[in-house]
Amino acid sequence: MLSETYYLIRTRSDGSYLAAYPNRDEARSPQTGYVLVFREHFDALSYLNKHAVGVSDRFSVETMPGTQLTKVLDRWGFKGFGVVEDPLLPRIEFMSKGK
């Protein structure tokens, strides 16, 4: 995972990352969220076109090497990553940060 390049979606308004909160019983905060990562740039764009119709211009896709991903977790306090396997359904594999 560290040797690959990933694509993350950020809001243009405040620079926060797009995250998923799979456990509906927990309050939404970075500590309960998983930042979404995509393996391909076009997958991130497909996700926006499918799930952010009308507001996709409020987001941008950021390229990030795998070696920087854990720094995002440390800086923003996310629980882990959600690797988007299929952006249209979406199908996401959640991975928690190991401590």
C-alpha cells in the first residue's frame, strides 16, 4: 500500500477530506471516520459525478503517495482509511490504523 499512489477528495471550502462513517451509532468526528481513498484518479471523479451531483465543483481530487497516507491520519485524527473498490455502488474496504 505504501508504494502506490492514491487519490483523495477534498472540499475546496475548508480543505477537509471526504470521509465515511460506517457506524451510525457513533457521533461523526474524525476519530470515528475513515478518509476515502481511490486507486485511480478517474475513480475519484466517477464517485463525485455519481454521488455529488450538482455540488461536485465544490471538491477537488488530490494525488498522494502511499507513504503520506498515515500522516493524513495523524494530522486529522481519522480512525483509518476506506479504500473505494467500486465508486458507483460504492463498495468500500475499511482499514483501521494500527497502533
